Amino acid sequence: MSDIIHFSTDGWYARCAEAFTCENVGRIAEAAGRYWHGSAPGGVVYVGFDARSGAREAAECAAAELAAVGLRVVMASEALPTAAVAHAMTRDLSAVGCFMVTGSSYPAGYLGVKLRDMRRGDDLRGFLDDIEQLIEPEYASASGPWSRADLLTAYRDEVASYFSSSDDAVDACTVVYDAMYGVGSACVPSMLSDMGARVLEMHGCGDQGAAAMCSNPAEPWIDECERAVAACDALAGFATDSDAERMGAVDEDGRYIDPDVVASLVLAYLVQVRGLHGRVVAGVASSNTLRRTAEMLGCRVVVKPVGYTYIYEELHRSDVLLATDGQGGICIPKHSRERDGILAVAALTDLMVRTGKGLKQLSRELVERVGESWYGQRDVRLRMEQVEMLNAMLPGVNPRAVAGRVPAAVSHMDGLRLAFDDGAWLLLRPSRVDPVVRVYAEASSIEERDLLLDAAAALARGAIE
């Protein structure tokens, strides 16, 4: 019996040698190929892969299937970021889409597929749904001719051109960069060095240990980077995931910085240093820090459901300055509509080089201006049928009080979000693909935040009892 393939908000992922096989990748490629060839016969499709074991082979399988339907297929000659494949697609007028094989921020032993369509960027969810419907239950292998090309250099040169060594540089700063055995190793160290930073790299692409590491640039997986920063007196530490789409940051004390604080610093850099302006797009679970920073800088915030497919659709409007998924994925549409951890790392490094300040001081100064708040998330594990039941029930749930608080506003955009008069809020969001209800909360103290998280978790369980 063939596996059911369903695209989440960030692609399709599975464990290698189980659901992730060349057969299933071929089924996806054949469906995408028929779709693209039907809308633009003979169009160009770009295929990429990250540095994980098996990614290149799966990409070659996809390239052959795509070519078999009559598309012109150009595959990357080396492992590279998702942003680089999308860069090649968007700069080719004959391109119809791109196909990326990557483990992204999933644990070692996982791989997945991301698809982008050149013509339906403002309807990515609809495009992925259409591809799902075209996937055949059985795999009939086919093969056509395809070519290889260097897709990395043009992307790397364009990003580097934004950050040429500046006369405003105060002093060289030392940063630790953890590539997490991913493709960022091919770009980040040399780029940051050219900007005037001293770079200490760890877990480079090809180093031993990749098979045991989860390349998620967040705690606890970023712990080694935290220790390295503290040990070598660096001003900051950065990490990127397998395809350098998401990034994480560590201050000079070796403390992990909340992703929305990082996004807020990048936003402030774009407005105050680069002189740019525009809207900010974020998920419904975004923090008060990000929203207040945007307000302080004169940027309107557009809130979307959680998941990059929903954010991506908003990026086709020309006035978006920055978008963030709240998990370290930051997009600057002026450069690309993809999340780009390399670009975000370069922006923060440029900010430190120009000011001579480390991430600790920059974060503290930001919080002093917008106010401190405490953000948290938990996963409530239930049976899948319970999660589906809760998802169906939540639109009718309007509690009069939670944790002794009366909601000032209620939203059912994506789950259930309750906002309170003092700026505190909580969110329940059933997962679309996993047996989990994700609960979020933010308040002016850790104690109040935890009370809201407890209440949200109890509400998730109690609603189905």
C-alpha cells in the first residue's frame, strides 16, 4: 500500500527509509511535473538539495521524473540553501517552479520536499493542494535528460553585495557560527569575514557527527553554540538549519535570544540603518515585542495564521518589508520571498560591526524601548481524533474568563486566541498534521505567563472531555 503524502504548511517530511523514499519523491515529482507541463509546456524547473545523506540522490530522482514529462530541468551542482534555488527560479523568466529536497530543521534521519510555483505564489496553499490531488497511488518510474548548473554563486554574490565592508564599521567583532552540518557553511563564514567579523565556525558541512544532530537552531539543540560563545568571549553566536532557512542567535553571555526579538532587531536594522519602510507580516502567535517594535518604527503589522504558506501569499504585495514565522525564519522580500537565515545573520552582523555593540546590549536597548514581556509555548499531546474534534469545536468556544481574567478580544483566525486589557494573551492551535495542540501565552511576568499556559492547556483538554 502506498504512503499518503500530505503537505503541511512547510512542505512534506518523513523519516528516511520509511516514508521518505525515492519512490515517494518520484510520485511528488511526477505530479508536479504534470501540473507544470500542463500550464507551461517545456518550462524550466530548478531542483536543489541540502547536505544531508540521501538528499542528492532523491533530488536526482526528482529531476529525472520532472524531465520525463517534457520540462527543462536544471539541478544544482552542489548542496545549497532553499533561498538559492528560489533565487535561480525568480530570476529566470522561463522558470515555472522549483523543487527542493531538504531536512530543514527536522531531526537527523528525516528528509522532505518543498515546492514553489512561479505563477501561483499568492496561492501557495492552493498550489500544494492541487499537487496532492495529482499524486498517483502507485509509482511508475520514468526518466528524462536534465542538466546541472552552479546555482549557489549568483545567490551568494547578491547577498554579499548588500553588506560590503562599510566605512561605518566601529571595530571587528568575534562571532561563533554553527552551521549544524548544513549548507550555510558554504556561505556564512566567508561572507561575515568580508564584512569585518572574526568568525569561529563549528559543525561545518561534511564534519563528523551530522548523523546524530538535530539541525534546529533553537534550544536545546543550540546549546553547543551557547557554550562556545561564552568560552571564546564572542559578541554573538549564530546557527542555521540544514537548508539555512531558519536561524538562531545567542548573546555574548551564551543566552539564546527569542526569535521574535531577533526579528525585531533585523526590522530595526532595516528601518534605522538601511532607511527602508513597509509592512511586517507575522503569524498569529507572534509576540508583543515584535508588534511593539513595528509600531515604534512606523510599520503596520499584518497577522496571518501560523504557517509559512499563509505568510508567503502576503509577500506578493510590494510593500512588505519583513516577514517572520516566529521560529527563526525571517524573510526580507526586497531580496527574496523565502526565509533566509544567511541574510538575517548577515544583517545582524552588519549591525554589530557598525555599532560595536553585541547582541546582549542591542536586545536590552530594544526591550527598554518597547517594554519587557515573557513569551512561552507548550505542546499538549492528545489522540489525533481528539485534536480533530477540538479543531472543529474551537470556532464556537468563547470562554467568559480564563485564569481569573476576562478576555478583551477573542479571535478564531487560527485556533482560539484570547487577548486581555494589559497586553497579555493566550492561543490554542491544534496541529494540522500531528496529534498535538500547541498553546502559547505572553504576559508581563513569568508567573502570569505560566498561569496562562496552564489555563490554555487545561482548556484544550477540558474542551473535549
